[in-house]
Amino acid sequence: MQIISGTTDFVIGEATAVAIGKFDGLHLGHRKLLGEILRQKEDGMKATVFTFDPSPEVFFGMNPSRELSTKEEKRELFREIGIDILVEFPFNKETAAITPEDFIVDILCRRMNAKFVAAGTDLSFGAKGKGNFALLSSLGRHMGFETCKINKIERNGKIISSTLIRGLVEEGNMEEAAACLGAPYKITGKIVHGRALGRRIGIPTLNQTPPVDKLLPPFGVYYSEVRTEGKLFKGITNIGIKPTVTNDKQVTVETSLYNFSGDLYGETAEVSLLTFRRPEMRFSGVAELKKTMEKDIRAGEIYHGLSEIR
């Protein structure tokens, strides 16, 4: 996948099918939208995503800075589904002032060589967000590109959106978040050295420091799956500040894999949070912490079908 980032000075030579959006979380609505441009690859177009970096909402302070997907996670998701070109267009005072008409003529047509453009019904672009799908469609007929409007997807009477999913994650409702995303909620990051307490008490963990812009669910323990080095492992993950053993308030993601031994330091791990088990707790000491962790692991093995209930 080609990534065009940090510049407004580019020209794409091949004909493109473009999807416009923020794509935070890459939920079912986004996947429907991207499916339309992926189909255009059969006609020789390059499946291309256009998104602003940062998003207008973040730039103008209208949204929390923590997002469902970090930039790196979005890039990997786009690669996985087969996007050819990703444009992360700089959003600043100058680009925010581009008129809707200039956005279409200069960016979509001249720079991106768009022949097909798909967007949601709530599309807005150009200065003060005055551009909409009606303008895109109208100018598209004159500029020689086809447009496709993608309607929202509903679940249980609610429109699936990044805002809805953000609320589900903040509640710790990982099952419903996964249903709206079309996949479990993930935290991706490098495996780093921790305090080695888990190894000393016989329960080694994979330690990650989550990105500061990543939205985290409530602190606590989750049944999980981990993908790293091309392999999938089952485990149990604790997210929090480890109040029993430290006072530094550093948030960490620690995952214990069942029946695993090996050295994964420095590798990138993708942790999928499946189900919330319990909130983070302060214990009287390491002995009580170990006893509870062993119960968590036992429950996790049963959850994952790796052990029978006794």
C-alpha cells in the first residue's frame, strides 16, 4: 500500500476510486463504504482512501483526542482489506480554508485523478464544512467522475458510528463494540520489558505501553486473543496502573498467554479484547495478587474452551 502523508504536493497518475472519511475504528459502515471502492479495482482503478490528518474534529477541539484507531492501526487495517493508496492529507489553517469547489477540482480531480468517489450521507468538506454529497455529485458529473452515496447501517435501532462505539468501549461492552466494528476491539503496540513481577511469581506477561491517543476501556481484566509474529494466542489481559505494586500511574497492557514460553520482546502484538471479566483491584500484597491472577487464568481457560469446568 502506498501512503501519501504530510504533503499537499502530490499527483496520482493512475485512475482512482476514492473513499472519503475519518475511518476511526473502521466499523461496519466504513467497511460498506470501502467495499464500494474495492469493487472498482476490477475496472482497473486504484482503491484509494482520503482522510485528513489530524481530523477536523481533533484540530478544532470538537472531539476527544483519544481515538478508536491510532494512525498505525488504521494503516494496518487498510493494508489488510486491500487498499492500494492511502492519502493522509494535512489539516491545518490553510487546508481548512479550501473551498468545497477547489477541494473537488484541485484535490480529487487534479491531484487524485478520481474517477469514482464514495462517501457517507453525512459527508462534509471544504471551508466550514459547507461541501456536501449533493455538491460532490453535481460537480462530479461535470468533472467526469461517478459518485456513490453510502447509507448508514443500523444495529438494534441505533446508527453504527464511531461515537456509538466509543461509548461502548468506555463502558467496557466489548461484545457489542465488536459487533459494530465487525471485529474485536484491538490495542496494538510493541512488547516491552516490565518489572518482571509476573515472571517472578510464575505468571509471565507480555507488557505493552498503549499509545497516548488510543481510547482504552475501563481498567480491569479481559479475556483476550493476541496476534504476533503471524500466530494467534489466547490469553487474559489486564489494563490499568497496577495499584498493588506501583504508584507511578503508568497505564500498561499486560497479557498472560496460556501455556506459552518464549521471548517476544520488541515484537509488535495486536491484543483483541473479547469480554470484560472484572475491574482492576488493589490487593493486600503480592500473594493475594497471584492468587487472583491464577483464578483469572483458570476462568480464561474455561472461557476459551481450553479447560473443563471443575
